[in-house]
Amino acid sequence: MNIILMFALALIVLLYFWIAYNVPILIVGVRHALRANRKKKETAGKSETKNADLPTVTIVVPVKDEERVVRRLLDALLRLKYPPGKKEIVMVEDASTDQTPEVCREYVRKHPSMIRFFHRDRSEGKPSALNYGFAQAKGEIVAVFDADNVPEPDILEKAVRYFDDPSVAAVQGTTCAINAEESMLTKIISYEEAVWLKNYLQGKDTLNLFVPLTGSCQFIRRDVAKEVGLWDENCLAEDLEMAARITENGYNIRFAPDLVSWQEAPSKISQLIRQRIRWYRGYMEVAIKYGRFLKKLEKKTFDAEVTLIGPYVLASFFLSYLMSVYFSIFPVDAPVLLVMTKITLMFTMFTLLTAGVALVCATRPMRIKNILWLPFIYVYLSLQCVLAATAFMQIMFRRPRRWTKTEKTGSATRNPARSALET
């Protein structure tokens, strides 16, 4: 029993640390959002840039079995406001079994000077397709979009301004759910993205902490990507691993709230489960790989490792639920544990309240009634804890690592021309 109590106390201390560390970052992001409502955020390269000074950009898009969404993507990419001679689109089609190759070739015939198409007979996952596309890229900046994305027309013009700072190696833009109104699930996911990007990552950027890449709507200097070794083809979270490597090499990653791209959120629980288990396992494995960050007493690398262990903390929350059930069935005489458990509940309620304020501030226009979604978000987060625990068990039992693709339907309930995160 003493071992169980010691383990329970250690678990609670971990949760204390996690909440106490991340809530201030979220609060900073919320404050920034409130200020942004009163005054537009000033960004590097605010003034207009002459075409002659603009860097060349290659847009790399890995696609596989995306006939339902690839036309919408290509139309959006062709509408981007950027000098034609300074941008190119590289489509890497990864052994599709539907009409995706035919659709891509159709667009190449219509726009031969803008789009280059590469077919691969064997699919080896998104990281491999990204590396293949990078090898074909000619631009100084490489932009990555998933097949379901619909970037706003001015995204390239805004993105390249961040690279006026030579210390910036990569920029992560904002992704918004294009199908937010499709179901309660997609609505909650859209709110999750709003809080995560508009508040939490904004807080990290403001404090000059570790900003992770999320896999789409991201921009990387071509020479830096080549220097650090491109994307890890054996990793389930290749975007995150790339961000860790960039940070380890002393470069900065910026979060850009004004770079907006719309994308499809999972509309089915089964899709969400497969996607998140892959994400969480990828995070966990990258956390192990970069455990050496803890040896460096540097703000950014320490924050990077704390970020990477997030899914482990989610799994710990699930374990704490199980332990609460155990202690309710088998009461123990441990006053310290009971007090810490009550404090943990207070911490949790405070975190939810902060998330509620963040949710109100992250939407345009701000709506107080959004806070009514908190009970549903709590249930949703509980599911995430279960999925993180599942990913952890896959690692423990050495289950095969599989890069599973999230199916897209082409559903859209919002007009991408409207302001980002407008709900």
C-alpha cells in the first residue's frame, strides 16, 4: 500500500507541475488575444515588400486518395497572391487508388508553368513524400499544406515577412476547421484548435518558448531544412520532430496568427481516435528521443521537452481517474493524499475556467456563451486522456508503428473567405 500511495503522490505532483507550468502560458496568450482585439498585432515586415525583394516559394503538397478535396486545394493555391515567377506548386502523389492522379494531371495541363506533378508507385507515408517533394523544390522557402487545406489568398505575402528575421527558420500558421458546423464533434475540435493556436501557441511565441510545427500551413527555410536533415521518415509526428531538431540547432520557430488556412476536422469518432492515437504516440516517441533537452538549462529546450511530454501527462490524468476509483473502493488513511487530491480538483477547475476565457477570446467576434461548451469539452478532454493512455500502451507493448491517414470527405460548412475562427 505504501508503494501505491507514493506512486499516487508522485503522480499528483506531476499533474501539479504540468498545470502550474502551462496555465501562465495560456494566460499570456489570452492577454495577447484581448489586446489584439483592440489593436492589430504588429509583425515583422509590416510595410509593403517590393516584388523584387520577395523570396521564391515552393509549395509542397503530399496527396494520397484525395479526389474529394484536391480540386478545392489546387484552386485555392492558384488564387494565392504572389508573383507567378516566384512561386511553384509541387504535388507528390503517393500511390493513390482513386482519381487523385488524374485530377492533378488535369491541373498540370492547364497550368504547366505553375504546377509540377510527381507520381510514386509505392506509398511510404507522408514524411517520405515530403522529402521527395523537397528534393524537387527550387524555392528559398518551402510551404507545406495538406490536401484538405484552403489557404487564404494573402498567406504567402504575409508568411515571407516573418523570414526578414534571419534567426527565424520556420513559421507555423493558423489552421481553422472548415467544417466546424458539421457536428458537435467538429465544433468542439474547432474550439480546441482555437484555444491551442490562438492562445496557447501565441503565449509560447510571446514568451519566446518552443513553438511546435503542426504538419500543415507551415513554412520552412529550404537551406535550414536541408541542414538539419529533412523529415524523419520513421516518425509518426514528423512535423514535431522537425521542430525539435530546428530548435536544437539554435533556430527560432514563430507562430503566425495572421497566416490562416482552413482544413477539415474529423467528423467521426473513429477518425478522431485513429488520428489522435497516432499523434500521441508520435509525441511520446519524440519526447524520448529528445530527452537530452532536459540536460540543457535553457528556456526554449526545457520548454520543448515539457511540451513533448504532454501526452504522458494526459495518460497520467487517466491513471489518476483510475486511482480515484480505487481509493473510493478501498479507502486509505492518508490525509496528505486526500488534501492533494482536493487541491488537484481546484487546479483542474481553474484550468477549465482559464480555457473558457481563452475560448471566448479566441473566436471572432467574442461570444460569452461559448463558455457553455466547457462541460462538453471536459468530456472530450477525458477521451483524449484515454487515447493518450492507449498510445502509451502501444509503446510499452511494442506494437507496430503505422502511419495512418485521416480520411477526408470534402465537407465544408464555412466560407473560407470569412475571418479566421469566426463562429
